[in-house]
Amino acid sequence: MKTLSYDVLKELNYGGYLLEHAPERVLQFGEGNFLRAFVDYFIDVMNEKAGFNSKVVLVQPIEGGEAVKNFINEQEGLYTLFLRGNENGQKVNAKRVISSVSRCLNPYSDYEAYMECAKNPDLRFIACNTTEAGIRYDASCGPKDRPAASYPAKLTQFMYARYQAFGGEKGKGFVILSCELIDNNGKELEKCVLKHAEQWGLGADFINWVKDENIFCSTLVDRIVTGYPRNEAAAICEELGYVDNIIDTGEIFGFWVIEGPESLKKELPFDKAGLPVLITDNHKPYKQRKVRILNGAHTSMVLGAYLAGQDIVRDCMKDDVIRGFMNKTIYEEIIPTLTLPENELLDFAKAVTDRFNNPFIDHALLAISLNSTSKWKARVLPSFKGYVEKYEQLPKCITASLAFYIAFYRGIRLEDSGLIGVRGGSEYLINDDRPILEFYHRHKDDDAATLAAAVLANTDFWGEDLTKVPGLLDEVTADLQVIEEKGAYELMKQCLERI
């Protein structure tokens, strides 16, 4: 079989949408699976349905590992994307050849070609996802590095080349769409760029241009991307009739919130393309919704479900008790603490059930259990506190989830790899920061009341002493005793029976 290309698709009479030629209007730092299944997919649909007419130049953000770059260029930027899952209770497996990408550059080996992009008058948008560690200020980076090591320093170099090419000309700045999973990602990136500009002595005029002519957008991204389907790839290519070395897969659900001015809606016509992208002046309520409902449901349910004998999320959704526990947590204890309109919260919660029931993703509970201490604090504790403040009583399911967390972390021995717990007759690995594992190891022989008191009072875990919440210590102790005597599944059933 031939490798994917425009000519091959023509030979196969491919009937889908393709955009062979268009101006390069988007520069993207990151060539990985997520951005190609998210940003580049949205741009592809926007090209087709809203006449966006733009190509994306991908930039490899780190040195080494050029395989993906080479495949992208060999395939003329084309790749096949499968979006798979449940939508409104129906199984979906949607295929699309993405043609929004023009090429991929490695700034370490293609530095001149990369910097030449700054002189392109059509270039307007910069998207990025350089991981949570990518947005950081590195004082060791210099303006003459080829290229600078950190992403913010690379971006500063690129923006300065843009400024040198066009001066203060209006409309030649960038709209920067930061997709990294940190709070206020766009604003944090802007801070780093301005700090580099000042450190490097690039001048007040450039600094003012960065502030006045560029828009750093904080964004919220939401899609599970499973990437290259290694075990299915050969069969998929046989069915497609061509070799695609960078097939990408993700869930059908996708949602992107971009914080920016109203004017962006004209520049980025996502709405005309019918895409699930929201441009707003405040992305934080949507981030809160995602963290509290989606991530909070994961964290509050998976540890108890694992102790109850389950191993992957999808199977949990087939169990009436576990699914019922999760739904009661979401609809009765989390949603009442949130501020967005109720219909938006309910629609999102409904989508969560579909996502957890995805037949194409084996999402292991133990994988989700990683670092559950910080996850419970960030994802569940705010809902717990909001519920207590609103109703002046304890939320039964969230309180039980705290007991599940403690029971899950009750290990029998500490090893270099982590803390070892026991479920039934089998051992499992508990992964978290070492001081947290050492704490639980010290308390491994405590009775339920002593252990609950020690955990709740640990201000290093929660940032406060939770034993001061009226009734919480007694409730968690009682729940722990149920888990120890009758099992986690029994406690979930009791939560569903409680009024």
C-alpha cells in the first residue's frame, strides 16, 4: 500500500473534505496527538464549514525524536483522525482525514525556516500545548540561542522577529491560544514573555507592542485523546487502503473555552462551523465545572469502585450501585454548589456519563488513582465545602469518597516503587508523593478512628484541619468501619439509601 498523500486520496476517490492549498495563518507549538485531535481538528472543520481557509505550521517544541515530524512531512500534513465513543447513548466511530496542517518544523534543525515564519504577513494565530512544565521562566535562556530552550523564550524570540519585520504595524500581532493544563495559562505565558523581553533588553517599544498588539488567551481544553492505535493500526490501514503512520484517535466529546475579547468571534468563526468552542470574557466558571463534575466524579468514585472489585471506568458504569453513587454525587452534591446555569451543568453531567461509558477506552482505575491526595483536595474538597456552607450538613457521598480514599491508601508495606495495598487476595500499588506514602505507612496499624483523625487533621494534605468540620470525623470513622467490616460496595449502597 502507498503512504497517505493528496495523490493517493485522489486515486482512492476520497469523498471527504480536503484543503490542499491555503495561507499558513496558524503556528502551533506541539505536534503531538492531543493538538492534532483537538486544535487542528477544529481548524479543519472551520476551514470546511466557515471558510477559515488556513493552514497550520507545526513546530516541534523539544529537541530530538523527529519521527512524528518526518511522518507529518512525508504525508504532506495529512493524517486520519478517529473520534470514538458514546454520544446521546449511541456508539459513534467517526473518521476524518485532517488537511489543515501544512508541514512540521524542528527549530533545532530548521531554525532559519522556523524563524522565517515570523515574516509571513498572513500569520495571525499561535496555538500551544507544551505540557504543564512548558510554561516556566528560564533565566538561562538568551536571545541569541538557536533556539532558546524553554517555550516562553522561544516565543519571545519569535515575537521579536515579528516585531523587527513589521515594526508597530497594526494587526501584525498574534492571538495566542495557550492549551497547557495550568491555571490562567495564557496570562502566565504572557508574564514569562514580558520577563524575557525585559531581561534581554529588547526595549520599551517592543514590550508595549507585546502588550498592545497581541492577545494572550487563557483557555480550557477538554477531550481525552488516546493517540496512535498501535494494536489496531495495521487492520485500520488495510481498511483505509493506505498507510498512515500518524493515525490519531480520541473521544467524540470535545469542548474548548477561550477567554478573549468579543472581536475574536469574527476572527475565529467556530460558531459558524457549529463547533463546541466558546469564546468568553471569563473561562473560570467552565474550568470549575470541568474540575468539579468530570474530574471530581472520577476522584470521588474510582477508589471506592476499585476496592469494590472494579478495574476500568466503563465497567463501573454497568454497575447500578456504582453508577448510582456517582450520579448522586454529581447531581445532588456537586451541581448544587456551582454557579453556571443549571441546564449547562446538567448537559455537561449527562455527557460525563457517556464519556465514562466509552467502549473504545479502557480507562484503568489504578491509573486515575495516581496522586489522589492532591486530586481530592483540588477536585472534591471545594464541592464538599460548598455543600456544607449551603446546606449546613455533610454531603453523604462526598464524605464516603473521603473514607474510600483513606481505605485505599491503607497500605501494608512501603517499597521504592510506592506503597503496597491489598484488595481481596491481590496487592496493588499506591502512587503519590513520598511524604504522603510515608505518612500512611506510619499509620498502617491504626484503628479506623485513629487513622481518620490523623488524616483529617493533616494540614499538609488539605491546607486546613478537617476535624474542625462538625460531624466529619465521626462520619468518616463510621464509613471506614463499614468498608473494613462489609466492604466499599456496601457503603455505596448505604449512600444510595440515605436521604
